[in-house]
Amino acid sequence: MTSTTKTETGLDLDTRFEQPATEAQLQRTAAALRDKGHTVEVVGTAAEARALVNRLLPTGKSILTAASETLRLSGRCSGPATC
């Protein structure tokens, strides 16, 4: 059953997505992505995610972020011109 509410502007908001994914859902999704040839890292905390991003991205190099919200939240970039 789909549970929805309205945003302030009247758009439908599916409230099923208010809860984080379960560990089983994360692992099932990670396995499906790996099966398609993607590299997947699942971490448990924001701090672990930041450390992973900092470990994977080259230091002192420019990177194209395409306004990545993930990179902005990682603390690595504050905007497209600062990476």
C-alpha cells in the first residue's frame, strides 16, 4: 500500500521512503549492482562514507562533480568550482 502526503507546494510525497533501507535491502541492491559489473562499497556511517570518498578520490587533482550532492555532503567539495 502506498502512503502519501502532500508537500507545501501540493506535490505527492511517498512516505515509504522516510525510513532508511534495511541491511538486507542494501545487500540485495549491492549484489545486483556487482552482478552488472559495478564496484560497490556499503558503509555504516557518514564518517565512513567521507573517509571512503577521500580515499578513492585523487588528491590535488580536478574532478568533474556535475554538482554531486554526494561529494558536497562528503565535505570534499563545497560546489562545482571547488573540487
